[in-house]
Amino acid sequence: MKHIFLTLLLIAAASGAFASGFPKIASFWGCPPSTGDYDLWSRYGMLICWESPYDDYVRLSRGIRELDPEAVILDTAILTSFGRPDEWYPWMKDEWWLRDSKGDRVTTWAGQVYIPNLTNPDCVEALLLHVDGVLGIRDSRYGQMLREGVIQGLMHDSVVSNISSYGSDIDADGDGKPDDPEELNRKWAEAQNDYFRRLAERYPGVLILANDADENHRPFVNGRLWESGRLMDLVSTRHWWSLPDAVNCIEDFEKNCRRPSICVNLSSCSMGYDSWRIGLDGKTVATEGEKDRARREYSRMRAGLFATLMTDAWFCYDFGTVSYGDIRYWYKEYEAPLGDALGPARTVFLQKPGKTFLWKAGDESHPFADCGDICRMTPEGLLIDRTGGGSWMTAFATDPDALYFAPGKTYSVELEIKTLRKAAEIFQIALRSPTGGWEKSDRGPQSFQGVPGETFTCRIFCTPGPWKDYSLNGFLRGNGSFLVTGLKVTETGPCYMVRDFEGGSVYASGSPKPVTVTLPGPGRLIDDPETPRHIVEVDNTEGKTKGVWLPSSGPFVRCFGADCLWSVDPEAAFEWTADIPETDDYTVFACLEGDYAHPGWPRKPEDPYTKAADYSIDGKSFRVDQSAADGGWKEIGTLRLKKGSHTVTVTGAGPGARLEADSLRFESKKRLNDGSLVKKVTLLPEDGVIVLKP
């Protein structure tokens, strides 16, 4: 009888009958199935767990669903990423590993992850048999748990379709020579989708979640998991995307994948993808100070959450790299009683649209410049066709004299593109200024491969930077053929997004400047005792030095920004200037690397940091032990600060005692969300607010 009940749970999931109510919060690789703390983990509507014993999963499923019958539980299945393969997966035959032309196994993630050769049909069949649990040695019980409804689906990591991005020397066919990247990627994507198709046939109703999946995987999976580097980092770190760009990205996948959709936006802190952390043990990949610093990146968390709330996807915020599922990353916004959505999100423009530029295939005039050998205008549209492979090449660019993007203006760009032959690696569309360079000037970059025969709309919502030579560009890496058939550019002006729910509304900015919104009626802010109304951060790159200062050697912890400085000069001093937005009591913190070194790493050769640094703020002095720090925010003190400019100076260097200067942080006593009734809200760039019904 229990098995019948659990099977019905799986069927209910397949019909979309789960996870009612917003926000929809997921835990990624945080919940151990062996846990008995069901009250804690039932806070999350979705639990993405790691391979564990069957009995643990049975207890977890029973305990969680007694508290939340609609909870979604996924296990993680292997497909393209194997850790400790000979120990954990002894059933893998030697000929099933992906190898280079020298015969060595292809690895990723600091040499710790091995890749199966999915172009070998016997290897794909073995992976499916592993799901079925019939291989016998260290085998999974995914299939049994799916049949019984203990879990509702499987998450698959690193589902990249262009496997050639892992290296130029991949010999999947075993002929002793590197494979042609285009042909290799085609076979690789087909093999992945064949696996997903057969998995769904074996287990009707299974939910299939895939990290890094692209448009070619959409018909075969129920959703994509985005790690921050592929989504929210483009908003909060690079500032290339607006929040509407992030929303469009999620919505495009949701609309075209298997039903029901279970897309997940995994947003990470700004330290989450430091390359030097790769390969460190998960317990030492980040210090406690760094993890707390990540937890307090409140606006970064909100950007990811509010973009997600404009869609039907799930959200989680985490440190990233190999530190996932930390329960300290829980916020009051997660508990907002929004209930079900009353409809899709809306974009509200604060002024009438300005100029609109329209072009379609066949028009006598067009805005495209001459881009050389791989693009030409035809009666059917702008044809892009490249063979022979190679690195990045400009596929097309608009002429700024024909289509001008003015600095500081906000534009909606819609580009109609038909895929004739999908990109062997990547086709990218971006607004770019040659003067500003791609790292600083890029706006709205969209990367894809395309699905042969399909026409899609590439949408960008952006505000150009200060440069006057922006153009809309296409860049192709590797081979591919595309036909651009239409272009619409509208000057929109400032805007915001809003979505209404049973319990209130969510507002999110779509503009690079603050936007004030008059609400349709009084609403109530959530009551959050933690998040400050004002957070002011000033980096050492904005300060002034006195005496001799040197950059930190690192990378034992992550400095704030590009680097931090240190000095043993007795005359050394460092000065920051902070602009305080409102008179209030402020607690001041310093980001300090201190004398911490990750276990197993060599100790720093320099002298230890001083135990007696003197910080002077408006005539008040605070003494701080800089040595006892580990990359987090170390409290300096609390004092009353008036609105306006304030100077902070630190001294205390000397022989045998280094002085450190990195970033300062000021947190106001007043809270961002204090439970008050409001008639207006001001949305900061890349941010938003939840307004509950009074």
C-alpha cells in the first residue's frame, strides 16, 4: 500500500501538482538524506541531494512530506562528472572513459573529475543501467526510489553540449587524433539527449534537472540549474545584464522545456568562483569569515531572488565553488507569505517609448556594417556562415551612424535569428563599444548555439555606458550558420517589473538609476530585523596612502575587490572617505585577511598583522586586532554619523607588525524592511522589494 501511495506522489509531480506558493526556495547539495532534522529542511520546497543510502532517502522522504506533502526531492545522478571513478564506479569499463589523443583520461575541476565517453552507446546504456540499479557493484537505487516515489527526479551536473570547450585534444573515436570539434559536439549533444529521452521512457513522470543545459536540451529536460557564473553574475558582478535580461533568460527556458518546469536559479556570492579555490577540500574552500561575508551580500541575494520571483523557477543563494547548501543562507524574504501568483510579471515603463528603429529582411536599407568574409546581406536576411573553425570572429556589427545607441539611454533590443547550422561552440550577441572594451562596455550579452531550423528572438534590455560608439554585435566561435531576419530597437526609458501574488506584490528594478514607484494602495514591508537600510562599502582602491604600501600576496583568502594593501612602515597611514546617505547610528567593519591560511597551505612569509591597529573616525579612535581575521568583516565599532562625507584613517604599522588596508563597510541601525506601511517604494538598481497586503 505504501508503494502505491508513493507512486501516486510521483504521478502528481509529473502533472505539475506540487510546490504551490511563493517564494519557491531550493537547497542545492545541502540536505544530507541521513538527517533527522525535518523541521529545518522542510523550510525548503525543493531538496537537491547527493547520492546516499536508500534507507536514508526513505526516512527523509517520509519525514519531509509529513510536514510538506508538496516537497520536491531530487537525487543527483552521474552523467558527465565522475569523482573517484575507480573507487566509486568500478563497473565503468576502461574503454568507456573520454580520452585525449595520447590515451589519457580527460579531466576537469583541478584533475578531480573524470568524464565518460557519451559517444560510445555502450557507455550510455551502462549509465541507464546504473539508474536501474542492476550493475551489482556500488550500484545506485535511483530507479527503485523513482518507482516508489521516494524521490521525484534526478539532477545531472555539467550537462554542456559543446564538450570541446573542455580542451582541444579530445579523441572520442579512439583513432589517436583530436576530433573535429563540430562533429564531436554534435555527437555529444545527441548522446546526452538520447540518455534523457530513454530515462523519461523508463520512468514516466521523472523530473529531469540539468546544470548548464542549453536550448538543445530543453525538449528533453524539465529544467535547467543555473549557477551564478551563467546567470546572476552577469547582473551583480559584471553588470552586463539588467534584471529583465535575467528574467528573459529563465523564462525562455521555462517555456520550452518538458512539463512541469523545475528550473533553478542558484545565485552565488561574489567570491563563489575564485579559480584558486578549485580543488580545495570542501571544508576549507572558504573561511568562516568569508562565509559570513557572503551571507551578508544582501543586495546580491535579492537581485537573484527578485529575478526568480518574476518567473516560476526556484531560487537558492549559496557560497558557490564546492561549498553548497549552507543553512546560514536563509533570509526573511524567503518567508514572505506571497502565496500563489495571480499572473505573469509585467514591465511598467515610466514614460512613453521614444524612437523605434525597425528593420526586416528585404528592406532596401539596413543598419549593418561590412563585416568581412562570414556575413553578407541577402534577400532573405543577413547571412552568417562560417566553416573552418577557429577562435572568436565578428559575425556582424551595426553601424553607429545608422543605428545610434546614446549613452545613458535605456533600450529594448529584439533580434530575430534563424539557425541554419548550429554553432559548433558559441554564437554571442552583445551591445559593445570598441572604445570601452568588452569587459567594461558590454551590455546584454546572450550566448547560444541555436537549434537547426528554429527561429528565435534574442532579447536585450540595456543602458549603454558613457561611450558614444556602441553597436550591436554578433560574435561566432567555431563554425555555424545563422540568418538574421529582423531587428527592433526601442528607446524605452526607465522601468520596473512587478508581479502580483495572493499575499502581495514583488517589485524589481529594470533601470540603472533609482526608481520611485507609487503603489496602487498601501502595502506592508516584511519585518526583517537584520538587513540594514543602508550599507556603504568603500574599497582601498578609492582611498589614499601615506608611506610605503605593498599588495597582499594571497590567495589565502579573498580580498574585497581586486586586492588589499599592507605596510610595516611606522609612518604608514591609510585614509578612506565614505558618503553616508542618512543620519543614523552606524556599525563600521573592516574586511581583513588577517593571519589565516587554509589548512595544508604554506604559512605566509611576511610578518604577522598588527594586534593594535588604530582606526580614527570623526575624532573617535577604535583599536582592532587585525591578526585575528580570516577574510570576513571584522567589527571596528558603532557611532553616530551625520549625512554627508566622513573620513576614516588607520595607523599602527611597525617593525614585525604589518598594517592592512582593504575595504570598510558601514551598516545603518535602521532596517531596510521594518514591517511598516508604505505608499511608495524606491527601487535601487539591480534590486527590488516585497510589499505584502496590509
